[in-house]
Amino acid sequence: MQSQLMEIKEEKLEALTLSSKVDKAPESARLAFIVQEVKKSGLEFLPLKEDALTLLKKLSLAHTLFPNIYPSFEEPELIKDIDNWFVPFIKGGNLKSIPYYDALLSRLEWKLQTELKKDFPSSLPLPSGRSATIDYSENPPVVKGKLQEFFGMPISPTVAKGNITLNLHLLSPAQKPLAMTHDLAFFWKEAYPEVRKESRGRYAKHPWPEDPLTAVASSKTKKRMNQSG
């Protein structure tokens, strides 16, 4: 629970305290205290949520790859620039109510925000029609999905203007890992036949075509696919 910052007003006559009053500190004092603590303790003082932490990883990656396009979001730079991105989003001194994702993103002009979404998308559209989350906490970023959802995808997808190949975690219908690959074309040609051989009996209700590149991508069973078709 966040403690309340209080202000103490005392009336004195030399060393003698005549009166003392404790009251809620004014907003300006609370703001000054918060900024002081962030500068002293760093970003760990802030209750950043998962979306903000993911954004920071994405922005750090963007700056590493394209330093002339994306500014640094390292902690020293954020602390130095605190008045521009953090302070305008504080209302009432409640750290938990600050929209940290929006605050961090505000350091980028609108055009660059659009570029970030294009260069480092949050999800990947799969041939099955589902959008799978791209996990930027991993290096390289990871996408997970049932192997059958990737049917028809000939090569591994990339982000960051083609500079990063995503690490695909191909899962069984039971959500167990069957393979991890950075080279989907190689997997289909060299590894898939063995995976198919080992899995088609265990997961007989799901499709295991000989040619995965011409097969219909889906997370459904063969029965449900026939019913929907």
C-alpha cells in the first residue's frame, strides 16, 4: 500500500513548540517528492505493469538496431528526461494510476510511434487466421502456436525491417513443444517428416499432411474442419 505524504506545520517560539498541525501535503509537494524518489531510486520505484515493461524491451531493441531513428530508453536517459514524459502524466500523486505505457510512448513523436508498430508489431498473423503474441522479453522474440496453424507459411517471419527472424515455438495440439526453429523452410523440409511420423498416431484427430505448405492451416481437429467446411 502506498503511504500518504503528510505536511507538518509548527508554530514555535524559540525552542518551544506552540502548536503543531499535520495535514495532507499539497499536490506540488507530493509531485516534487515523487520526482526526487524516482531520480534517487530509479525506475524500480515505479509500479510498472507488464505492458510498460514489454514496451521498454521493444524500445530498447529498436534503439539498439536503429540508433539514428529511435532514441535511447535506458534508465539514465529516462531519468534525465523525466519532466517531459513522466511528470505530465501524474495526477494526484497516485503512482498506481499513471498510464506508464502512454507516458513512455509519449517520448516518440506520432510518426515514430506508427513506425514502431510497423517495425516491432505486438502480434503475428498466422495462416490459421489467429494473431499470436510476439514475446519481446526473449532474444530473439518468440511466437508460439500449434504446428498446424503454420501450414502454408513457407519461411520464418521477421520483424525490425527484416533484421530479426522470429523464433517459432511449434506446439502439439496438447500445447506441448514439438520444435523450435528460426528457419521454417528448413524445418518443413528436414524435420517435419520425422515430427509427423512421431505425432500423427498420438494426435490422430488432427491433420498431419505430407505437404504442410499446401495444407489448410487450422487449430481445429479434422472432424471440426470438415464440419466447418
